[in-house]
Amino acid sequence: MKFRFSGTLLRFVDYRKEIAVEDAATVGSALQSLVSQYPSLRGALFDADSKVRSTHRIVLNGEVLGREHTDRALFEHDRLEILTAIAGG
Amino acid sequence: MPRLHQSEIGLDTGMFSVHQMHPEVALRLGISVGLGGLGRQGRGLQSMITSHGTALVVVRAEVAYLRPLTFFSATSIITESHVSLRDDGNLLTFHIRHSLAGEELIAARVATRPVAVSGGPALDAVPAPANGNVRALFDHDEIVPRKAAPTRYLKAQVQRWVMDAEQVGEGTQPLLIGRNDCELADQWLYARLPSLVATAREQLLFDGAADLSVCLSRPITRFQGEFFRPMYFGDHGQIEVKLYRRGEQTSAVHRVLGERPPDGSDEERPLCALAVETF
């Protein structure tokens, strides 16, 4: 599967707009794999309870997932986008 | 009387075209003076973000050129700014005035929406009215009723204006948001909008729409912009430009469109901003 990035999180993933993650069975495991690869992303993406911050939206193939839906299964050609509503800079 | 912030601003050639102060500069200077003044009063944007979890996102910006001002008019001008907070806490507006010898030359307004930052390093946020701590930073006479400060109205205004105007040109230009077009969080900077759309309009003229040279030979009398969605560093968007003439007045109406959705078409690009230049 592939992550697609834009916006304010881009700087935490070395400005790579697409990142492939292999062998991730669920959305949650893909996110964990991603933050292992880009450690500075962890604090930007997750809150103190290790949940995706409410300011970000996880979108799976165009479908917006709730923060609690990180157990959704992933398949080879899935695309996950992480969108940020707005930044307060 | 709302608290007024004032600074003397030295003029350099880069602030001006041959006709006037660039709209981007008129906006940037005004906000800079306004925020500097708020900071001196212990209510700076930095402490609003770090102590109160509130940041500001611009939803509307406008510049009105009232009297001529060129680089050779003076060595410096006076820039003044005061703020107003809508009583529902949803709109904080900077009222800006650039003047010379007591005469107002350029008026500008920047309306911002308070947002609640998550506390993360990305400065990610969600819209939220100014909280009690932030509201307490503003004096009674800086609070204005909701009806005195509408959030957005440009779409409706444009629809009315173009009804009896003649469309005299149109085109679409690509847009890349570079880092210098962005603020601290890599989100596009409101003040860049006048420059981004002006370049798109100028490209249309250089592409052969010679009868539209009025847009280069006359100063802008008014710039208005409204923001609907953010764009970010690295986004590839489009600017749709339509030029209209009504009597002696020419206007360029710009629709700034964001990135095409994955597997989507250009028609699915979201509207991120609307801007009107009036000549």
C-alpha cells in the first residue's frame, strides 16, 4: 500500500508525497511502520494517548476513516492519505 | 476608542510597482504593525498560540487604494492598525491604514478566524471560537457585534457584479505553492494571494490578450480575496482568471483551485480562494 502526503505533515516525512509501506495488515500497523521510518512524525501525528490527533483525517481510498478505525484491513493497492484540516501558523 | 498601533515605515523600491504599493506589501506591513502592537501589550500571537492554544487563520483580505502613493511620494509613511473581535469569538479583524501627513492613502482589512491548535509540532488546528482567556485580552470597545463583521461575502458580490459586465478574456494558469508562499506551518500565506493572482493575470496578457493592457497601464483600485480551503507547500493548483469590463471599470476575477484529487479530474479541484482585482 501507499501513503499519500501533503500539507503541514510533509516536512516530517522528508517532503516525500508518496511513501510505500509493505506487509502492513491494517491501517494501524501501516501507521506504526510509517512512524518507525520517520520518528519525528510520531509527535505530529499522534496525541499523548497514541491516537491520531483529531486535527488529521485518515482517508482510505477516498473514504474518511474514524480515529477508531485503525483496525481496518489493508490490501496491496490501497492508498492512505493523511489530511490536515488546517494549520494555525 | 480601540487601541491603535502605529509605526513609521521607510519606503524602498521593492515595495512598489510603477503605479502603487504592491497589495501584498500593504497587507504584510499592516499585519506586522498590528501584531507588533499587540505584542507590546502582552497579547502577541506567540503567546496566544503557546499559552492559550489559539492561532489565527486568514479568511478574508482586502486593500483599497484611496489616494496616489508611489515610491517618490515620500521617504516614509505611517502605518496604523487596530483590531476588533466579533462578539461570538469567531472573527478577529485587523483594520489597517497607511497614511502620509495625516492623509489616508491605503486602507486594508484582514479578517482572521481563531483556531484551536492541537499542541503538536505541525501546528495542526481546528476552527474554534476564541476561548475565554483570549477574549479577555480584548477591551470592551474592541468587541463588535456579529452583524458588523460578516465572514465572507465575495462570491455573492462577484455573482451580482458580473451579471451586467462583459467578459473580455479568460485563461487558466498552473500554480505551485513554494515555501516562500507559505507561513510557519507550510500552509500558504494569505498575503501572497494578490501577487499569485496578479502573475496569472499578467501571463494571460502576455499570452496575447493585448486589449487587456488596461490592467497594466492603470493602478489597482481595490483588491479583495477570500479563502475557503488551505493550500500547502508543494501543492500543484490552478488559477482560473476571467476578466470583465463594465463601463470604465475592468476587473479580474480569480478562482484559485487546489490539487486535483487522486484519480480525479481538473473539474474536481477544490476552490481554495477567490480574488478580485479592480482597475
